[in-house]
Amino acid sequence: MKPFTYERATSVETAAKAAGSMQGARFIAGGTNLLDLMKLQIETPTHLIDVNHLGLDRIEQTEDGGLRIGALVRNTDLAADKRVRRDYAVLSRALVAGASGQLRNKATTAGNLLQRTRCPYFYDTRMPCNKRQPGSGCGALKGMSRSLAILGVSDACIAQHPSDMAVAMRLLDARVDTVDAGGAARSIPIADFHLLPGDTPHRETALKPGEIITSVTLPKPLGGTHVYRKVRDRASYAFALVSVAAVFGRDGRAHFAFGGIGTKPWRVEAADAAAKAGAKAVAEAALAGARTTEHNDFKKLLVERTLASVFRQQEARA
Amino acid sequence: MASTPVSRRGMLRGGAALAAATPLMAHAQTPSTGPQRNIGAGMIPVELTVNGREVHLQLDPRTTLLDALREHLHLTGTKKGCDQGQCGACTVIVEGRRINSCLTLAVMHDGDKVTTIEGLGTPDRLHPMQKAFIAHDGYQCGYCTPGQICSAVAVLDEIRAGIPSHATADLDAVAMSDAELRERMSGNICRCAAYPNIIAAMRDVAGEAKA
């Protein structure tokens, strides 16, 4: 690791101000992704602001019947929360489908949203990568791209978003609450929080320098049956090739979001509208505009088949 | 063990210290490309309670909890495998929860209580999970074993606390089962593939605790 200085933040406002005024400063919470990348010198912060003691670790009911999840709530605690298990089961399911028990004990809600791609060319510092080194090119486009994205891709980047939790958050239309370096608060719809790579794949979120996530807010519960189906190379502790988050309502309406296939957590309104026509129609709508490589073309069929399995399970329940 | 005049570990420790001296000095002579501001620069005091004992350390902020335990406190039971959170050999229990000690900085744990394999039991007074691993042959080479045992102890607590996993059919009814144990232990890799015996050991301890 490159040398860095370290401080423990004592308030959200001072943490944001410090991060905004110091180039090379980064927040650290769980640290499970950041430290991994620092060891590889992919991340080289010069100053770490430890935000673990800011008290942002509570889950509270909101006035309109939703849930406000503190940025520092650990993945284990969020998955196990009684209200989340009852009203937002798709989120509990997505969380426990991700990482390992040890990592979920440390990883935070905000950190999970901010985790970086597992594209092998991003991780290998000898390879070109526009996300790691803007302008250096993309090794994945003509390289080993089996695990990578087929939606939201650009000529500069096809790195997939790795999170399971964020897929469920996207389905639930969560909002990301922040405080910026000047102390101003705002709430960002999760649809706008993650950016498409375009020709600036190193810019991944809507956060401004110094802006800190304080909580993630869920709207009031959707009801219905919640499913998170993850397809991966191992039965446990592996990133998704394809994942489907689904909520089926009693009236035959449904909502879908997808992981493993997009450069950000993927959701298409037209896919929800196709629910009554079945898995094939939903897949077709979700995959509109897909751009594949010879290595990851299989993901299109895998999306359709994963959806078919989710639909069959739902029909068996009904 | 402490009375052994010359141990293999002691020799290795001395050797490592000598070997480390040269590159450190070389590093000191290179021009500094350090941070712009120096809040908390240099060594940082860290206080931990490790296996019930209070320890005070002065650490480079880059020191992981794993390196603090192994290199500074010489608690070498906790192992460094992949050093990137994939293998679980470095698993320790911090404030009652198992974590990968390789993926966290020691300075982030100032004031925390840490339990390592040395704190669970000793050769004379083994923890029930240690006894069960021996009885069920839950290892071959043993390198992953301290992490496996720390994880296994915490897993049983997690199931008792009703924390769901990917193997949980009903999120509101978490129950002990082989499927639960296997899923929850997926963050601990065993190259010798002692998995069936590890599950047997865990099942044994879970059963005893219930009775």
C-alpha cells in the first residue's frame, strides 16, 4: 500500500468538508473493497477518513411508511432486520446472496453501493483499463469478457456492476441521501446514482468530491412475493453471471431488476409492463439494446432462462 | 510452549526481522511523495483487547489487523492466505463478529475486543469446536484451520441469533442444518477439502450446545 494519513471523523459535516478540501482523500467504512484495491495500488488515497463512528448505523421508519437505512448499517444487520425480512424480502435475499459471512459482517450499505467492478482488466494493473487509467484503452472489449456487461456498455468500457444489494435497491426505487462538502443535503434516486460508462468510465456515481452518503431510503413496501435469483459459477461466494430481482403483485403485475448484465444495476420499465406475457417477453424488453461479445453472448439466453425459472416458481406458489 | 528455549517460530521471527531491515532503510532514502496534509501522519497509537489482554501498539496506518496480530503481537495462529478476503484463513472474531482480519486496518479497531484462535482455547483447555475438529479430523495440513474454527464458532452464534443466509428457506425461521452450515462456511476455503469433516464437527458442537 502507498502511504496515507488517517483520521477518525467526528461528524458528517466535518468529514465531508475534509474530504472536499483534500485531493486524494477517501472515506473508509467497512473497507473490504477499498483496502483490497489499495493493496493492488489501484486505489492510492493519500488520506483516509474513517467514518465508522458517525452513528449512521440505525434503521428507522420514515413518515410515509418507508425505511431509512443508515449508511453504516452492515450488510448482515440489514439482511436480518425484521422489517426488511418482512416488507423488503428481495433486499434480504439479495444481501445474503452476496459475498461471504465475514464480508457481510463488515461491509456497509453505502459501501456496497460504491463497490467497484470485478472486471479482470480493472484488477490487472499491467492491462489497459479506461476505468482505472483514463485514456489507456479497454482490454476487455477484445479480451476475456465472459463475466462482463452486455447492457449500458460503451466503446470505452464493458465492466459489470458487481453488487447484488444494489439490484434489489434499484427494484425498490431507493433514494441515496447525502451531505456535500458545503453541508447541503440532497436525495438522489438510485436510478440516477450510478452512471453509465460512456467515454468517462472512471466516473461511476453522481457523488461530488467530498459528498458523503448518510442513508438509503426505501419507499413504502410494495407487498407481493419477493424473489432474488442469482446464477453464478459456484453455489456460494461468487459474483453473479446473471441475477434477477423480482416482486410479483397479486394482480399479476410485477417488477424486475437485473444484476451481472449491466454496467449499473439494471432496470427497464418496459420489462415490468411485459410481465403478463411471461418470461420471454420480459427478457426481450430487458435486453433491448444489448451488446455482447463472443464470450458473454450466452448471458442473453441465461437471462431468459433465469426469468423462466423465476416465473415457474411463482406459478407453483400461486 | 512459552518455556521452549528455541522454537521454530522464534527462529523464523528473528530471521524475518533481519530480512525486513534492509528494504525499510532503502525505502527511507527514497524521496517522499507523501500526502499534502499530515493529520495523523506517522505512527498511530492503537489500543486493543486481544484474547482478554489489553495491548498498546504504535502502528503505521497501513498495518492490517492481521499483520498487527501476527507481526506485532506474534499471535501467529491467525494465518495469512490470500490476503484479499477470499480464503478466510485470517478470520478472527471482533466485537463478537467474525471478519477477515486481512481486509481491515488495525487503526480502525482502536478500542475493540479481538478473539483469535489462541483466545478460543489452549492446548490444555481446548474450545469445544477445537476438540470437535480433532475428533472429526476436520483438517489435513491445518493451515486454514484457525480461520475455519473461528468462523465455525461464529456461525453457530449467527444461526442461534436468527440471522438468515442464502440457504434459509423461510427468512423468519432460521434453523440448524447441513445446508446452512455449508453455505455459511463458504468464506473459508480448505485446499485439502476437509469440508465434510468440518461440517460433522460443527454439527457435533451445535448438538451438544442444544442438549
